[in-house]
Amino acid sequence: MAEQEQGFKVTDRRSSIAADPVEPQQDQNEAAQATAQTTAQAPEQPAPPPQQPVDDTQAQAPEFDQNMPLPEANLLTLIFSLYTHTQICLGLLPDPISQQPQKDLNQAKYNIDMLTMLKEKTAGNLTSEEEQTLESVLYEVRMTYVGAQNH
């Protein structure tokens, strides 16, 4: 086999920085010159078309204060959370991300089923306020759901 193998040289630059701080500067200059030569030899490409300004005010989600205290964790908060999400799914409130009303009747039905399950599992253990709130919320979302199915 008469072929000659070409080797390669590995240079550890970590030790050269501490020994001779001028050498890395020279390497950077050589790299910049090589880049300039490559750029000069490359065919000229057309400039990209100017981009039009984008009005992203509606694409941005509303900013929330991270220091704002969270509501108290209780049954009424859970009921109103499910109620609000059900209203979003029924298209009564805009989606918080897109700010557009969107209907998702399957998710609305799921939320109504969750509220119904809460009523069944907590029967006899609710305050009068919690019981009245749950009853009125369930009545409202059920009637709205039936109306949304017919349209």
C-alpha cells in the first residue's frame, strides 16, 4: 500500500492564552480575514424583502401581576372556576388566549358533569350559600348548553 495517510494537528489553545495573550488576537484577525475573503468570493444575493410591521397587540396574552394574591381556595372558588370555563366553552366569554369566542360543547358538557358530580358528592355538607350557588350555576349552564346544542 503506497498511499500516504494525511494526519492532522491538534493545538490546545487553552494553554496558549495564558502563555501568550497576543496569539488569540492574531487567530481572530486571521479568521476575520478568511471570512472577508469568503464573503467577497460569494455571489451577491438579493436583499430579503422588507418586513411589514406586525400589529401583535391582539396576539399577546394579557399581562398578569405575579404578585396579585390568589383567591381563597374553597368550594365557591372551584364552582366559579368551572362555571367560568363552561361559559368560555359555550362561547359566552372570549377565549383568554385568542380573545375570540369559541364553542367547545364537549368540554362544556364535561364541566357541567363535573359540577353535577360536585353537587352529588357534597350533598348534605354544603352551607346554604354554597348549595344555592351550585344550584343556580348548574341551572344556568345546563339551560345555556341545551340552547347551544339547538343552534
